[in-house]
Amino acid sequence: MQDIVYITGHRNPDSDSICAAIAYAEFKNKTGTSKYVPVRLGEINRETFFILSYFGVEEPQFIENVRLQVNDLNIDKIAPISSDITLKMAWNIMKLNNVKSLPVVDENEILSGIVSVSNVTESYMDVWDNMILGKAKVTVNNLVDTLTGRVLFLDKDRRFFYGKIYSLSSSPEVVGKTIEEGDIVISGGHKEFLDTAISHKVSLLIITGNGELDQELLKKAEENRVTVINTPYDTYTASRLISQAVPVDYVMSTEKLVYFSSDDFIGDIRGVMAETRYRSYPVINEESRVIGTISRYHLISGKKKGVILVDHNEKGQSVEGLGEAEILEIIDHHRVADVATNSPIFFRNEPVGSTSTIVANIFFENGIRPSKKTAGLLAAAIISDTLLFKSPTSTNIDRIVLDRLCQIANVDVEEFAFEMFKYGTSLAGKSAEEILTQDFKVFTYDNSKIGVSQVYTMDAESLNDLKEPIIAAMEEMTRRKEFSLQILIVTDIYKEGSELIVVGKHKDLINKAFNVELEGNSVYIPGILSRKKQVIPPISAVINR
């Protein structure tokens, strides 16, 4: 099975995060040996929706975490068995597949029980129960399969055989005093024994050594409704094998079944396995169909989900369960933060305006031309992250790469940028919570956490009516998430400045970091466009003094 590697941006993804993940997945799928899948950790914003729609690209699949699940493991793909097959057949299947138990399903292929080696052996060892065929409702077909037999006469009105089982070895006179009507008789081909059994109207006569009935006895069997089969086995062997004709539903375990779903997390099932003593456990899919079995040895494989991080390298901004995954690569243009790995990895971090600039250069450096759609995505992400080079994070590298991408994608930069910003910065109809979370990041400093949101607009005054609800929502979020400071950066693209809306017990950090005075909860600062380069570094400098 081909390994899957997930390529993900940060939570509350922006355009650069989404576009870089999609583009880098295209590059890796052209050059790597695994299957690389771009994913997202949250809902895409309006701007990203515009970009993906413009170039006709589907948004990446959403994932909640990268914790290892059952479906990530190479579980035993053992086909479940039907409840009416014989113990002999179940035993042979277990030996063939070297397993100790088998899941049993009903006619709708839904799990109904589990049959194990111990179930088979316990039944086989119970030699005192000579009425087992009736109790287990053994059919003629099961008997024929188990004894490799052939039907000489079948009483079609009798489905099951409820009598006692006898192996005839005494004289016909003695036997005649023992057997009763409806019993089951195993005998060699001696005519007197066969006649005695038929005369007593047994329900089933099994003739060993491939014995036959003459026409007279066959007619008598029909008249007395005695089902007759023969078998190539001798009487001793047939007597031993007959209990193996019992269907598995008679001996299988049905109460307190322990099974797992294919999407169960490995960390959760370890505890269940520790509290139970089964050798293996059935695994069902989302339709409740059995797809295989899992054992304890599957859990010690050391397998982890492979992850490539783009546009971030901070645990607080990344996918849940990152500590249980294997980080394979990081492509980023932010500060180096707190993501740790167990072994050396490919880590490319450059001071450019967009992660998509780095991804595009990886294509070009390897002599690979991105597809037209992917070139368009990368170009749009660079325009977005650099605010069409109005942001101080912009570099000449971004400009050169954007020009090359636009030639491949056949995009007019000015025209596209205007349409994208106009659509993406519209705040009409958005709630305070939506505005705060559409591009939200958490920054950690020792024991302090700072939450920073940023929205871009062409009409900052449209937020005036929402300012009070926004501040109330920020204060509630600050209490709930225990932020020492929370900031909303409202960036006016055309005025090239930002209003900082601030709450939290450390609001005074803003005054110190930017040499300004907050008026209530906000202040407008000309020239502020970049969260990464113009907001976080001054605050970090004040905190680290």
C-alpha cells in the first residue's frame, strides 16, 4: 500500500497556506514515491474561495488531526465467514491464514460473532454430547461437506436431525435394543446393520467406506424417510469428523463483542486491548461491514502519519496530534518557532513575502514547470501575502517569481489583484466571530499566549458598527483561551495602514512596542501592513527585554 503524506498549512488558513499546500503536493507527486495529499485545518476564507474558483481547483480535504488510526495500519485482510459454514471449514481457513480467530457475519455482512480456535477445540472435545447435530441444527449439506460424502437418499421434509448419534459395532440384536426412531447411525456396509437401522426409522444413516444400499434397502429407506449418505472414511474417522459438521454460529462468541472501527485512533484502542485478552479483533468500516482484523502486534509497528508543514513551523498553529506524527519537511517564511523533530529533515525557511514564492522556486530549481492552474494559485498567493508588494515583507525575489508564474498562468496581475482583493476583503454579512477567526494565529512566549487576527479591507470604516461586538467577542475569547493579549489588525490596503484593536491584561505592550497611545481599545498606525514583520517583532522585542 502506498504511503500517504499530508501537506498542511496552519489553522484558520489564509490563501498562501492553502495554495502552497496544493502546489507543493503537485511537486512532490511528480518527484516522490509516496502519495502526497494537500489538506486544510479550517474553513477557507472568501479570498481563497475566489482564487480556487477562478482557477477551477477544488479546496483541499479537511482533517481534524494526524493521530494514527486503524485504517493507517496494514491490518490483516481476512474475509469474514458466514455463520452457517462448518467448524471444519472454519478451522481450515484459520490454519491457511495463520490466525486464531475469524469474524462471523450475517446475511447482510454485518458482524454477528467471532469464532476462535478455542471455540472449535472446546466443541470438539465435548465428546459426551451425542445429540450435538440436532442442538446445532446441522444440515445435510454440512455433513456432506465435512465427510466428503454423497447423498443416496434425501428426506426433503426433514431439515435437521435431533436424535442420538450411534456407531454400530454390536450384533444387530443388541443394536436393535439400543437405537430409537429418529436417531443418527454411523455404520459400515454390513447389510444386517443397515437393515436394522432403517427398520427402526432412524433419521440419518451414514454408510462408511463408500458403502452402498441395494435397491431393496434403498426403497425401504425411502418408505421409512431415512436420509442416507455415504462417506469414503472408515467408521472411526467418520465418528471423529461428524462433530466438525456443526455450524460456527453454534459455538461462536456473540456476547460483549469487542471490535474496532477503521477510523478509531490507535491511542484509544490500546487501552481496550490491554483490558481484554483476545488474540485479534474485527475491524469494521463506516458501513459496519467487516474489513479485517487487528492484533496487538499491529500496534508495535512504530508507524506514524507523514506530515509536511507549509507556511508555519509553530505547534500552536499546526494540526492536532502533530506530536504523534512524523514531520518530514517544513517550507516556511516565518520565524523559526518550536516545532521539534526526531531526526534531520528538509527545512527550507527564507525571508520572502510568501511561502508560495519558495514553493515556486522549488519547481523551477528542479526543472519542473508547474501546471497552469498551479502557477495561477502560486501567483495569487504571492499577491495576497505581499498585498501586491505593498507589504514590507515583499522582496525582489517575490516580484521575479510572480512575473514568471503569471506568464505560465496567463494572468494580468493588476486586474486579477483588484478582483481578488475586492471580493476577499468584503466584510458584509460577517459576524464578529467570523472576522476574528478568518486569519487567526497564536504566538507563545514562555508562559504567555498572544492571539493575533488580521483582516484586509478596502473600506475600513465599514467595521465601525461592528467594533463593539468585536471587542466583546475578543474579551470573551481572551478569557476562554487565557490570552494575555489579543489583537485584531484591520489593514486598509489602499491607505496602507492598520487599526489595531486590542484587549487583554497586557494592552500596554502596544503602547511600548509602537510608541503610541491607545484610545480605549484601539489605535491607527500608518504604514503597518504586515503582521509577521511589523507587528509581531516589536511586541516580541518588548516582551524579551
